[in-house]
Amino acid sequence: MTEWVENSGAQIDSVLIIRHGHLIYERYFNPNYGVNSIHILHSVSKSFTSAIIGVAIDKGLISLDDKVVSFFPDRAIENLDSRKRAMTVEHLLTMTAGFQWDEWSWSYDDPRNDLNQMRSAPDPYKFLLDKPMAAQPGEQWAYNTGCTDLLTEILRRATGSNILDYGREYLFDPLDIDDVTWYKDDRGNYLGGSGLALTPRDMAKFGYLFLNNGTWNGEEVLNSNWVARSTS
């Protein structure tokens, strides 16, 4: 594997292997990164957002069946039809919300890209909530980073805490993850669909947490039912 990475030209910055709870292989192929370097996770951030939402669900503050529009009684949502009213938190988590949405046809810096438009909008959440519907929620899958961004606002409204602070208390601190950065947009909103940065070792902790059904050092960090549900 090491020879392949070194000779293939693949853009791999680091590889870590854990076996039976021990770090048995650790290699940094990019000279710009090392054991103490935090690495931007891009869309891997979505998995952390999902885990943190799972904590709030386990505490009874959010339900998978909660209607998305119920979290925004202060907003006059456009294109509000029966399909949009039926959209739930689970639909956001599974990217089956049904919005008209396209972030694949153009690059992310192209103004035609829906995610670019959302994150450039004066109110990103309004931009997404106002989008017309293309399908009944739950019927069609479409990759939608905006859905994960919206989950951070739902978490804030349900818990009174932003996703980084809530994540520190219930996920990062229990895993002894101290060096964590989560970027915001220009309006101060955390980006649930991207923006998280961790060291590779701390990423490995997260993976090992899931391999152990949400348990770390004998303590339950994530509900095992959520681990199974969110990875099914």
C-alpha cells in the first residue's frame, strides 16, 4: 500500500490504521501535514453533523419525524405546499428532502451551483426553505449539502447551542478531541455540510467510535441504535 501511494500520484495526505484499539500504522505523505496538523474534512463533516444530531435526538430534543417547517414559525416560507409541509428531519439527514436542487452540474465556485447560491445568499436558510419542490420527500435521493447546513440551524433552535459547542460537549470532549475547528459562513452560521477540520488521529477516533457501536473507553458517547440507524 505504501509503495502504491508513493508511486501512484494519488492525492493522499495521510493513512492511519487501527487494529484492536492500537494505532499500528501512521504515515503522512504530504509534507504540508503532520501528526499535529488539522485537516479540512470537506463533506466528511456531514458524518459528524449527523452524529451530533443523533445526540440531540437521543436526548429527546429533536425527532426524526419532526416536520422541518415546524422549526421555522417565524419565517414566511415560499412555495409551501403539502410536500414541503411533509418534509422531516429524517429527510434532511438522508438527502431525500425533495427540493429542486443541483450542486453537481457546475463547479462549486460557479454561480449556477445551488450550494454556491445558498451560501452567497443574504439568508442561506431562507434560500433553501423557499426552493420549489421537485419530489415528494422520501421518494428521490439528491446530493444536497444545503440539507446538512439546515440541520445546524435546526439544532441551534432545538438546543439553544451552536453545533460546535454542542459537539464539544457531547462528542469531541468525550473523545479527548481538543484541536477542532469548524468554519462559518460570512453571516456567522456554521457549515454543517463542510467546514470541519481535525487531525487525522482524531478522525480515526471517530471511525473507531462507530466500529465500537458508539462506545469509547467503556462509556456510551453515541446511542448504539443511532449508530446502526445512521449507517444503514
